[in-house]
Amino acid sequence: MSEENDIQHKLEENVGRVQDGVDSLRHKVSDTVDDLACNKGCAALDAVRDCVVDQPVVSVAVAGFIGFVLGAVLARKV
């Protein structure tokens, strides 16, 4: 009986180690993905902001046109 208990204890211990390793790896991957997404997303937002600051009249005209087109499309479907 003690051999079975010893084997079961070792299995549970190793399963715990594997779970800890998987959790650690998952956190590392999640952090890396978040960093990459933020870098690309932040760069895109910075580019849009710079474009709006450089050409505010064109930006308002484009936003108005897009709003008009979306409104027309949504009005037709309803």
C-alpha cells in the first residue's frame, strides 16, 4: 500500500509542477502579446492623432462623410 501512496504522491507533485510551469508560460505569452498589441495599437493611434492635428479640416470632412455614408446604409437596411 505504501508504494501506491508514494507513487500517487509523486504523480500529484509532478502534476502540480507541470501546472505551475504552464501557468508561468501562459502569463509570459499573455504579457508578450499585450505588449505587442499595445505597441502596434498605440502607434496607429499616434499616427491618427498626428494626422488630425496636422489637417483638422480634412479630418472633420472625412469623419462627416463617413458618418453620412454609414447613416445612409443603416437607414436603407431599417
